[in-house]
Amino acid sequence: MTLFASGDSETDARLEAVFDKAPSEWIGHSYWELRHAMACFVEAGDFDVVHDHTGLLGLAVGAQRPTPLVHTVHGPLDGEPGDLYEQVCKIAPRGRLISISMSQRHPRPELPWLANCPNAIDLERYPFHAGHDEYLLFLGRMSAEKGAHRAVEIAQAAELPLRIAGKCREPGEQAYFDAYVKPALGDMVEYLGEVTHHEKVALLQHARATLFPIAWEEPFGLVMIESIACGTPVLATRRGSVPEVIRDGVTGIVVDDYHDLAAAIERADALDPHALRRDVEERFTPARMVQDYLAAYEAAVEAAERAPAPS
């Protein structure tokens, strides 16, 4: 097995790196992503299957090679992103797609889906903690779709303190924060900025509940499984992958209207934190994800073997 990733990656596979360190400032810049993908594709003939995470360019180029290619879709597929995926799959019909939730497929069910492989977390990095403080927690980038301002409304309606942590670097994020979050800051609402992993885990372990009042079709939400792994229930709106990740009445409370979440806090208090942890151990471990992907690889190879030879 060979991993094409930055030189500072930790892996048991043979590591092939274009960059010594992950060029995080270039994330989303297609030129740099393509450079990394090409390092793999030029050697693709040496592999049984190639698994691409680089985006549409990687799918478009990699699927031109004879080696079976599977491509994990990490973003939403409504609107223009979905249109682009349709176009790329037409010119690169050999590529096979993997979703991270079934809800992610809803806008484009006709795409060449191969498997559904939900995300996972390393449970050793998210220790379980049964006791909780009184504050509510919001983790996420500052954007209207993520809903920090809705978290503020929920906390105010419940008359509970709220701690907010998340990315606020882009101009749009700063404008949103200044308009909708900053005016609410004070004794009861605190913005902590971007926190370290250790700080994030401590916040998750001690929160009374984690708020996830999204207003978009989020393909997956790692914050949800990070929270329930720590034993903290999630209060969420029924959008995107939420109903697949959160078991309503078991690992959290799921509602249609975020205004109903303040009244649901006491219901969340009654949930067994040990049941939350068990749920993550059963459904969102790396071992489960690895088995899902291995099955997908086998399916891709079998499909390639059955496919007619190109004329």
C-alpha cells in the first residue's frame, strides 16, 4: 500500500510526498492539488486500485487511467458542485464514487455510486467523560449555514451559558461573525477562537450538550461523532446527514425547527452518556471505515474486470 500525502503524514504505508509539510495555505487551489494527484497517477499502473481524495480534477484525470479508481466525495452535491460532478463523470466514466452519507447522494442519485463509507474518528483521541458542566457548546466555522447565531438564540432561550469555538479567518466568516455573533458576546456567550485539539476535547467532555443547528445539507459532521464519543449529547436540526449520525433519543435530540432545541435540553440530560460512547464504538471506528473501503476496493476491481475492453 502506498500513500501519496505530505511528508509530515503519519502512516504505516509507504509514503510518497510531493510536499515535506502539508501546504494548508494552498488547500482549495487546484494547481497544488493536481500536482499531488499526478504523483500518484503516473505510477497508477503499479496499483490494483487508486483511491482519490483530491477533488474533481483528481477524478477527471485519474479516471482516464486503466487502473480502477474510486473517489470519495467530501462536499455537497447540490447546485453547481453537483453539475460539475455530472459533467466530469460523463467524460471520465471509469471513475466510481463513494459517499460519506446517504443524504449526500440525494441531489445526484444517478451518479456512479460504488459505496457509502461514513467517516470515523480515532477514539483514543476522544476520551469518554461522564460528568458535565452547565454550558452549551458550539463548534464550527463562522457561517450562517453552520449556525453560531442560532446557537446563541438557543442558549439565550434556555438561559444557559454558551461557548463558541471555530474558524473565523476568511472575509465572509469575519463579516458574519461581526454582524451576528459579536453583538451577543458577554458574560453568557464566549467566543474562544480556533482551539487546539486538546482544548476542543476538554470543551466537548464537559459541555452539557453540543449544539448543531445547521441550515444546509451537510454531507457529514465530525463534530457530532466527536461529541458523542466524549459522552456529550448533540442537539441538532434535521438536515443533511444528521438523522444518519444522531440516533434521536439515544445519542441526541433531532428537531425540524431549531427553536425547539432549547426545550429539548432536559430530554438530552436524560440520555445515558455510556450509550453515546457505545454508539460511536459500534458505528464510527477506523476499523469499520477500513472494512467499508476494502469492500469498495474489491467491488471496483471486480467491476473493472467485467467491463468490456476499450475499442
